[in-house]
Amino acid sequence: MNAWFDDFAVRSAELASRHRAPIEAPLLNAAVARQLLELTRVIAHSAERQFAPLAAYVLGQTVERMTRANPQLGDDEIVRYLSDLKDALPQSEGAQ
């Protein structure tokens, strides 16, 4: 995605291994990243702004579970899911 984020992913995976949970560094598709950033931006500019970091965490867990439930799920479907979720936010949350 970009150098800083790629380095962050590698460091996260390395540290996870030191905490007895060896994993591969996560990869993030650029289109998925843009939708995640847009969705959390919308939340951050709402009355519930304090929940934006937690929302990003929950979104990460949700996408992970979606891809485990359906390994054929592509990044394009995840982008559509995130876009649909953003559109489904109550007006007060989605206000810009």
C-alpha cells in the first residue's frame, strides 16, 4: 500500500511472533484501504467520533471473518461491503 504501512505490517507480525502467535505480515489492498479510511473518516466526523478507532478494529475483525467464511471473497466485494456499510450509517453518523 505504502512504505510506512508495509513496514508497520511487518513489525506487527514480528512482534506477534514474539508473543507466541506467529503470523504472516498482513497485506492490505489499496482499494480496501481507501474504503476503510473513508468509512472511519465519516465516523470520526460524526457525533460518535470517539468510536472511530474501535470501529476500524471491528471492521478488521469483520473482514477477516468474512474471508474465512468465504475464501473466494475478493477485494472488490470487500470494497462494496465497506461502501454499503458507510451508506447504511444513520444520518447523524454519516453526516459530513
